[in-house]
Amino acid sequence: MNIRPFHLAIPVDDLDACRIFYRDVLGFTEGRSSDHWVDFDFFGHQLVLHYKEKPTTETLTSNPVDGKDVPVPHFGVVLDMETFTTFSSLLKSKNITFIIEPYIRFKGKPGEQATMFFKDPSGNALEFKAFKNLNQLFAH
């Protein structure tokens, strides 16, 4: 698989708090920035945080998966299992509040994967996952 890096720009209502979160808590390398945006190396992909005032109304949506409420929308990266384990341990050591704690989903079925969900300081939901067998990424 020859995958090109993706570019994702997300809104944040507190650029300073999110900059600290992505850089110092998650450990991502900061790239270019201005007064209104900052980009990060997000496991080899380009994540850009853009300041946007917090909306006056907020809609929270989720989908039930494995008896858990998965936040929608969310984004993240598919990691290898070793990186997932190391990253989830780092997050636990930094006292991240998980929406869904790291666990194994679809155990013993096609698409078995480790997954975890949490939010950044602006409420953007993130999911990181790792497949037991990456060839089953799109298995059904």
C-alpha cells in the first residue's frame, strides 16, 4: 500500500490550549503557524488547527458500536499495534479523559482492532486504532 499523507484542517476555539495539547500532551511536532492557525505532523500527515469562534449552539451526535457511543464526527489515524500500545500508554500517563478507553473491538471477527476515543480542548473527537491484521482494514 502506497499511501499519501492527508491534510486535515479542523476548527478550534482556543488555539493556545489546543497547540499545547497537540504538541505537549500528544507529542506531535509543530510546523508552520500564524496568529490564526498552526500545523502539526500527525503521524506523517498534516493536521492544521484553525482558530474559529465557538459556535453558540453545539450538536453532539454519536453512533452505537459494540455497546459504546462513538462520537460523530471524529478523525484519527490507523497505527500499528506496537505504536497504538505505546501511544495509549502515553495518553494514560498524561491523564487523558477518554470517551472510550482503549480496548479490542470485534474480537475474533474480521476487522479485529484496538481503538480509543478522546476529545481535544475544543471538543474535536479523535480516534486512534490498530488492526490485528491490517489487510482486514476494509473487511466485512
